[in-house]
Amino acid sequence: MSEVFDGARRNARETVGNAVVKALRDRGFEAVYAESKEKALGLILDRIPRGATVGIPGTVSVRELGAIEALESRGCIVYQHWGPLTPEARLQARMNENAADFFLTSANALTQDGEIISIDADGNRVSAMAWGQGVLIFVIGINKLAFTLEEGIRRARSASIPNALRLGNTTPCAKAGCCVDCRGVSRLCRATLILEAPTHGRETHVILVGAELGY
Ligand code: SF4
């Protein structure tokens, strides 16, 4: 019986995924649907040549795919700021990420109409999505889909809760379990980007994955 449910869920995700891919293409994104994490990783590697530099900001989705290890094993130079770095080294890593040949990231939400929503505390990720020299690649799990822009922004903010817990941050939402639109110094939601289309001249790919990725 579970095979029947799995098949029905796979088909439903593919139908929704292909509709969203069409909406993204109508907006000028180079979008494709991947039915599994393995296929998504293959599509990433198809787009990034051996030896390229790749910036990977704070993204659980990309790390869950094993993309960093796969890229490094192909001779790519990966810049990332996660890990035990000095403040100076972290700042340099962020600048390297944003100047790399490719910027590989996820987003916090994607609407059915093809709008891509991201919220940052520091702004490094949304600034690289909005402007940069390198090719921009999004990989987004189907769990991040939202019906409307308003729902997408709400969903994007909700990602701050597990992020706060991961970072040991004492945001009010980490205690309450929901957004209270806080005002304190611990606020994580500080810069919101809604990409309605690729910015002028920017090659922008979206790989929508028919599996849960990130949060
Ligand atoms: S409570 Fe603050 S940090 Fe948490 S989701 Fe809301 S605005 Fe963001």
C-alpha cells in the first residue's frame, strides 16, 4: 500500500513542480524539475564545470545534497563561511562567495507563480542573489512552495525559527514557536529579497526538487 501512496505523491509533486517550473520560465529563469535529491545533485554538477570557483552561503539545502563534497572532488574551489572562522576570515569568505564564478544557494520560499523569496540577517546572501558577476543557481525543495506572496514571506520568516535554534540564538520566535515580529538585537529577519525575474543580464537557474530540503 505504501508503494501506491509513494507513487501518488511522486506524481502529484511532479505535476505541481512542472507547473511552477513553467511559471519560473515565463519569468525568465532557467528552471528545471528534479524528482529526487540525487537528480538535483547531478543537475548542479552539469551546470558547474570542473575547476570553477563556487560560493556557497548559509544554506542547509545545498549541504544536505552533498554538493560541497561533490564539487570539491571535481577540483572546484568552494568558498563558504560556515565553520569556526575568525571574524576577519568569515568576512573574507563571504566576499569570496559573492565574487565566485557560481553562487549556489537555496531560498526560503518559492511561490506557485514563480517568485523567489529570501530573508537574511546579515544581507550577504540576498545581496549576492540580487547582484553579482557569477552564474546564480538556486536549488529549492518542494517543501518551500507557497500559494501566494504573502504566504511565501510568512514561510520565509518561519525558517528563522529552526535557524535560531541551530545557532543557539535567543530570538522570541525560538521560544514562542512562531514569529512575533520582534524588534530586538537578536532579530534575524532584516533584509527580504523577492526575485520576480532574473536581474538584468544575470544567468539564473532554478532547480526545483521533488523532495524536502532545508527548512
Ligand atoms: S520573531 Fe523576529 S527573528 Fe523570529 S521570525 Fe519573527 S521577525 Fe524573524
